[in-house]
Amino acid sequence: MRPTPAETVLDVGITNRSDRSSNFFEALYPWPASITAVAPQPSPSFRSAFPEVRLAIANGRDLPFADHSFDIGFSNAVIEHVGSRDEQRAFVAEMVRTCRRVFVCTPNAGFPIDPHTLWPFVHWFPRPIRHPLLRMTGNARWASESALNPLRAYQLLQLFPAGVQVLLMRQRVMGLTTVLIAVGGHGWQ
């Protein structure tokens, strides 16, 4: 994306943690004052750790910003936690509406190990089997569509509105795609 100091960035989906690895974007970005972060609830630990970053309390599926308010939209490993495919589609639509260019990253559901549970192949089972299995293995936190709805490459691309140019990139380990990264926007090159 090659951001400049003058460009504004919207980070949708920060965590209320003070350790810098939990919000690595804010920790590493050279111009934190140009970032507006979005969280679904007040985040005092985040505010304390990143005082230069503006914080908006909002739902990522209904952002309180005007069209193209930001130059860049960033969301890392959030889309798989926003609910159904329709809710994921609304999340992406809001990012595209409010940002000229977007970067949306998610673990690849096609990778054999789910990074949330660390169980191999469980995320490949249909929900009626997967959710009870997750509850039985101590992973009840991830046993609902609203908590975890993993995406494959084609599913991620289908979330973008018609007319939005999207480039899909893949992070690989030993030839297998671990992470999907969709970069795009209206008129993005």
C-alpha cells in the first residue's frame, strides 16, 4: 500500500491489550497519530498503550464514518470473528465504503491446522459436527459461527462488493497457504 505520513488509516478490530504484539500494527506503524482504531467496546488498556491513536467504539458492520473518510483500511484476523457470511459481507462493505484502499487478512480455512484451536482438520468438518467436537475438546469459545467462521480464498473474495478491484495474496509455509490477504478498493491499482 505504501502509505505516506499524510494518509489516514482505519484499523478495524483492535484488542484491549497493552502488549504490543496484540496490536502489532499500532506498535510498528511509524505515524500512529494518523490511525483511527475501532473496537466494539471501551478499550482502556489499548488507549494506555497507544495514546496517539484515536479510538472509536463501533461495530465493524456499521461504521460511524462518511464514505471514503480514510485512505487505508486495515483489518487483521478479524473477519473470521464477525459472524455469518452476510455479516462478514457487511463488514467488508463498510471497510470499502469508508476507506479508499483496504487490507483484509484472515487465516486460511484450507490450511490443515486451525490457528485458533490448534487442532488439525476440525475446522473442515460441517458445523453440526465441528461445534460439538470443539466443545468436547475444551474449545467451546470457538464453537459458534459468531465466534469463528473461517474463510477459504474464494469465500473471502466473494465478500467484496461488485466493482471493487481485489488482489488476493497468500502467506505460505512449506508451500501451504496459511494466511489470506485481500488488498483492494475502488480504482485501486
